[in-house]
Amino acid sequence: MQRRLKAGYLLPNPATLHSFVKYRLGVEGVERLMHLVGEAIVLWAQEERVGIIDSTPIEASRYDRYALFHPHYQVKMDKAHIFHLGPYPLTMVYSNGTDADLTHLFPLIERVEALKPKLSLVLLDTGYDSYEAHAHLWYHLNARPCIDTRDGAVIQEEGTEPRIRHWVNKLWRAGGDIHAPLTQQLRFLYQHGRVEQVGMHLRNKNLLDPEFPTLIQSRGECERIHGRIKASVTFHLKGIRHESRKLYMTLNFVAYQILLLFGLRAGLKNPTHLSALV
């Protein structure tokens, strides 16, 4: 069935469109669409250089039999782990509501790496504070990892430059060169299993940087973005069947991405304000 608009264009019946998305595209197809829209956002927002990673709760009904109760948020929920390029959400990973954020970081990094954004730094909260997270972000996204550190964080001796050179020299048979630039030495160590040591070095740099607390403060922008997403599209689980949740939440995320992409292509100064018109 089709509907004809006054201008003469044909639109599919909503039921036909719904069937196509759910049974032909499915989660895999919608995630592919999310990737394509993310690529377009990267192309049209080339001036953005700061990435932000954070999760946001996707609230379910208190009577939901499948969603898990999260003691911090005091609700039953699932989670969306989102990467933002400045104010623009590029991609997301869907998970159970009680999953630790860190467990979904590397799959998210893989998706972002495939989009090839040009980043200078990536901001994250303390839930991601690990040596491996620092190293993976730096190596795969070619950006400075700015992860808010936990209380009591101290400089790790193994991450100092003398220890970096020591291990590069120790691995000379594998091609280690202590005369190479430090960045090259760090990449060498990462590629040869010294991931934690690379992460220690990067974390040490943040602890020693007096500007680091100021940098990390701008991470709060993502909370406002999450609020705009939830104000613009359905981003909760109430009334949605368990087996369809990942599909519909990803699809609604893509709808918000497309809204911002229209604003970018139209040359709007702040496309994120389009959400107020929805």
C-alpha cells in the first residue's frame, strides 16, 4: 500500500515501512545505516576535534521482566554507550543496564576507528579509568586519552620514560630502537604486548599536566546531548517488546543523527538546536 502526497510523491504505508525495517534490515542493517550516517557527520563536521565517550541509561518500566535494576540510577534499564564528535553522536553500542562501561569500550573504539575521525583528544569519566583504556584509545584513535582519574591516583614508575626506553632496548631483537621518537617507541611496545605500560605512561602525563582538570570539565557536555536525544526521539523501553529493543533504540538514535546531519548540510550554526523543533 502507498499514500500519494499533494506534490505527487508516493510514500510507503507505515506498516510496510515498519516491516521492511524490522524484518529486512534488522539490527545489522540499522547498525550499517548508523555507520553511514556517522561517516557523513565526520565529513560535514571536520572542524570538530574532541571526542567524548559516555553511557546513558535507557529507562524501562518498573514492571519490566527483562530489564535489570541499576542501584545507582534506581531504575530498571538498558544502556547506550555513545561516542560523540563534539556535539554530534557518531555511533553507539547497546548493552544490558548493569554492564560496566569499560567492558563495551573496545567494541565502541572499533566502530569509531572505522569512521576515521580526526581527533585531538577523547574525554571519558572515571568509569573508564584503566591502563588498557588509555592505551587502546591512543593507539586506535590517534588521540590523547583524557580519562578522569580515580581518587588516590599516583605516578606509575613503569610508565616513566626511562622504563619505556628500558623495555624498548630489552626488545631490540624484535626491532626496538631507543633512538626512535618516543611516540614510535610507545607504538612499538603496544604492538609487542606492553599495553599496560603504554597506558601507564599516558595516564602519568595526564596526572602531571596542570591543564588536565580544565580539559576534563568539558566532558559534561555529553549529558546535555543525551538530554536532547531523549527529548527528540523515543529513547526509553516502555511499551517496547524485549526482542525489539536493540533494533528500535538504534533506529531512533539514527533518526537523531539524521536530524543533525540535515542541520549540518543546511549550514546551521548550531544544528543540535533542531531537536527543539521536533
